[in-house]
Amino acid sequence: QVQLKESGGGLVQPGGSLRLSCAASGSIFSIATIGWYRQAPGKERELVALITTGDITNYADSVKGRFTISRVNAKAPVYLQMNGLKPEDTAVYYCSAVTIVAHTYWGQGTLVTVST
């Protein structure tokens, strides 16, 4: 079992920055991939960024160059550094872990609001 907890969401002005954190507990060494997803009202959930066990990263085109997913090691939280935030980035952001046996776990989400 893997437990995930997101933190770091809040209200920020356009052009501002936030850093989200995803803390994993339980069988953390069974995790193959951790991804950040987001869901805006009336929209489908979309993949924002992911990082693999080997620290290979991928980003949605809409956030490329602005967001960075990272972790110090497999025992540390996974971060999503968000710079140059835009109103269209407003969403509930979810952390998701996929294990080596392809089981998916989700956190409860953290709300990011980009507005004046």
C-alpha cells in the first residue's frame, strides 16, 4: 500500500510561483512513477508532469518551461515547482503513484487558484 499527501496549494497572482509537495509513505520502493495531475471545474483530469524511478521527466506542453517536477531521492517528497502561473493553471492538483505492478494510488488533491 502507498499513501500520498499533497500540500502547497493556495491563492497566487498571475506570474507568481508555488511549490507543491507530494509525500509518499508505505511501500514507497514499489513506486515506478509519480505524476502530478490537475482538474479544473468542468474539465477532465489531465497529466501535468511525471517522474520515473530513474528521474526521467515528462511535461504537458501547456506547462513546459514553467513547471519542474523533481525529487532528491526515492525516500524524499516529489515536488512540482510552478513558475509563471497563469489563470488557466487554476485547478485541483493531484499526486498519483504507479507501482511496479501497475497499481495506481491517488492523493486527495490540493487547490491552486491563480487570480488577482
